[in-house]
Amino acid sequence: MSAIVVNEGLIHYEALGRGRPVIFIHGWLGSWRYWVPTMEELSARQRAYALDLWGFGDSDKPGKNYSVDAYVKLLRDFMDKLGVVHPTLVGHGLGGVVVLKFAAENPDWVDQVMAVSAPLAGEAVNRPLAGFSGNGDSLARLMPRKAKFPEIEMELFKTDVSAVAESIQSVMLSDLRPILPPLTIPVLLVYGANDPFIKPPDPKWLRFCDDNVRAISLEGAQHFPMLEERNKFNRLLKEFLESGGDLNSIELKDEWQRRLR
């Protein structure tokens, strides 16, 4: 296990491979662990990092610092401490919101961003996430019936439930739509076509974005495309990494739905 200490406490992370850096950030269910298959897939050509946010996995659980802004600061501290420069950021759910806001606030620090199953505004969060109370075994009940993965289930007991509840409320109060169109770095938004938790962005809004912002829906996936459609997701991520910033060069496969605009 690897860890660094910043002012707020210990941040756990793992790293694989050599090459240009990619940083993975998990969502509300699980931890760094569900990124392992993707990290292994990339490790021949990329230096892949995955970290646990405050309140999740093996990072500290301070009972505070569970807002989107606190997690953006955590990511900046992580990159600064390890000397990671110009990475590709990949975030899922909560992590997707974090990487998008980080890129908007620190565009010179990032090469490109992939946000997976990320709500761009509070209204995109469906029940039961929007009504999550944090009582009893509520975390286990959030797991979609068709998405039972040991990489997620084995980490649930480590989670500070208040980190889930408070970060959901923080996301519900946020709206990333005004900050994405001004970005000039490539931004790929990926959604599961059958996600019970998150609504994809309105295609009308996407028309206001330049060619550096694209949204793709993966047929057959719910909230965890990297696990539910592992091969498709890894191929898409590899194409994104190799696109050289030209999102129009990403070839849509037959099993992927059309872009959302």
C-alpha cells in the first residue's frame, strides 16, 4: 500500500506501469480497487494512479472535507506531492464531478479529462442517490441488482457513510454546465445507457459546447461501465488516450450508441 500525507491526513493510492500519467478517481460506491482491471490494461504504456478520496477505502476518514471543493483540493495536493504533471484525469460518478471541476479551475495542470457517469448538475442525480440518508445498510442497498462486483462490495464496509451523504449533497448543489464550454482541453463524457442513478446531459446543452467536449453512451452498461462493459470501456479509453486531442477521431463501434449530440 502506498500513501502520502497532506495537511488533512493520509491519502491512500496505488500506481501501475510506466509512461504518461493517468489518474483514476472512484465514485460513491467502492474505492480505487475497481479501477485495477483498467489500470492493468493500460500499464504497458501508461503510468496509472488510483487514489481513495477522504472517507473512502484506506484514506483517512476525518468526518469532514467531504465536499466537491475539498476533493478538488485533495487532487491538487496529490498531484503536487507526487510531482505528477499534465495527466489525463478519469473520474467516475463523484470522481467525475471532481475531475471536471479540477480541470475547469486548473486547465494548465491537465491534458484531458474523461468523466464517467458524472452528473453535470444536481437535477441529473436520480433517486435513490438524491434521497440517500446514510441510515443502516443504505450503502449496500444502493448497489444495482445487476451490478454485483467483488471489487465494489469488499470495499463498502470501509466507507464513511457521511462522506457519501455529504458529497451527494455537495454535488446536488453544483452545476458544471457553465464551466465546461470555456474549457479548451479534450473532455469526454461517458454514460451507461441504463444508469439508474445519473441522467446524461441534455443534447441541446451539448450543442453549445465546442468540438473538444463529447458525450458517448455505452449500450448495455448501467452505472459502472468500466466493470459492466470492461472490454468496450477499455477500448474507448485507449482511443481517447491515443486521439491526440481530436475527439472526432474516436471511432464509434457498432455496440456503442451514437454520441449524445
